[in-house]
Amino acid sequence: MGLILAVDIGGTNSRFAAFEAGSQGQPVMKEKVWLSSTQAGSFGHLLQMLEQSEFPYSPQDFDIAVIALAGPVIRGVYCNVTNVDWDVDFSNGSAVYGFKDAVLINDFVAQAYACRTSAVQGCKVIHQVDISPVGTVGVIGAGTGLGHCALVPAPAIGFIPVPSEAGHITFPFETAEELDFCAFVKERRGISYCYGDEILTGKGLNVLHHYLTGEDLKPREVAAKMAEGGLTLEWYAKFTARCCRNYALSVCATGGLYISGGIIAKNPFVVDQPVFMEEFLRSSSMKDLLKRIPVFLNDNQDSGLYGAALRGLLHI
């Protein structure tokens, strides 16, 4: 029975867990630890922090390590991580870090794999319709960045994850007032165009609330105010739904659209707003398809670990 190290490196926390194969090929977690990503000066430093923690394993104890990171992954061996100030490079082999075998995957590829594990059991149902057993699964979520991935059924293989950097495509503003907000964001952030990573993430909460109210608050303070209702919540829920709709249509997610990421997981009232489903279903051309797409909220903060572990099981 193989032992798998699953790693999910976020902009704030890095999660490590040891897994073994359970019944029906499902990953079973044995131990886990969370470390601070911001305190690590490099991937090697992060592993030193792991060695100094109470985690009872060393890198060489594992048959494979699967490391999930934000950003494009090159050939499974290199990633210039977008939410920390360092990269991970296995191009000369992973043994330099003490691993027997290792692979890098995008963090939302891990979230997509997680949709085939117990990590999504108990997900909150936002739009309840039947899941197509042969339909594509879509995953989208905002935290430090705005991640996307699709899980496409493949006969004789099972499924294939299709990563995306759709968090960096032009944001779908529509009205004149929204375009005024876009101009505000571009000037304030010094960017050439607006995209999801700037609008739906924590820094997006800050700039949206500042534009609408004049208050310059930290993201957690904005979230606390949104819990009471108001215009910031209405706009943020509408923008979130619009991006969910666009991605669901892009991949025809009749296998389910799963919303993950720290912001909605910690503030589920966003998707409870009537404007969320109103905006998600608002389409003059594809409303019938949208009505057939189930929507879920995955608030399991360990789901990336489970997805990385499943990727490891498939590799062994």
C-alpha cells in the first residue's frame, strides 16, 4: 500500500497530509498539518518548516508527493507560484528535496480531482438538479486568486482534468456603472485590464467596497460588513454568479459546478442571495442549459489535499 504526501500551497497557508489508499481506491487521510506560506522564503524553507513541525513523516517516507500550487504548471516539474514570492522547480529531479517521486499540479486541478473523492460529500446544494453521470464537472473559486478547472469524462480512462487560467481573462462587466468601476480598479491597481483575480479575490473585496462606499477596509472587514447586507454584497454576489455562469457554459458543466475557495467557503451567505441564482440563470440563449447545471458550494478546506492524494493514487 503506497504512502502519499499531498501538499496544497495557498497564499496564506500550506497544507500537508499523509494519505493511504482506502476502499474502492479512495484516499484516506492519516495525518495533516497546516503551515504559514508567508513565513516561508522558498519551497525548501517550507519543507524545513515541515521537518520542524509535529508532522510525523519525512519526504523520503512517501512513495510519491503531489504538490498543488497556484499558477501554470510546466510539464509537471515547474511552477512560478502566483500567490507566494517563490517558485518550485523539479526540472533536475525531486530528489534534491528528499522525494522518491513527485509531481506538481495546479491547485484547481487538485480541487477538480477532489470532486471524485469523499471531500465533496455534504456539499451545500445551491441549485438542485440531477447530475449527469457523463457530464463535465466544473470547479471555480476565489481566495488569493480566482481558480478554474474542468474534469472531463474520458471513456476507458475515467476523466481528464483540464486546467485554466480564466481568472486572468477580461472580466465581464456590462453596465455603464460597472465600467466606471472597472476604470477605478485599473487606476487604483495599475493594471491594463480588469480580470477575476483583481475583482473576486480578497483585494477585489477591498477595492469594490472602497468604490461603492468610500471606506478603505481590509477584506475580512468588508466580509463582516457584507454579512449585514448592502450594496457591496449585492455587487459581489452578482459578479460571482456571472463568472460561475460563464465558466459553467464554457465547459457545459452538467456534471456539476462546484464553487470552492476561501472567500465563499467563509462567507456562504454570498451564494444565498437571490441575486446569485437570478444572475446565474440570466441568459437569453442558454437558460435551458443553465437550468440543467447543478451548483454546489464545497467548503471543505481539505478538499485540495484529497484531490492531490487521488492524483497520487492514480500515479502509483
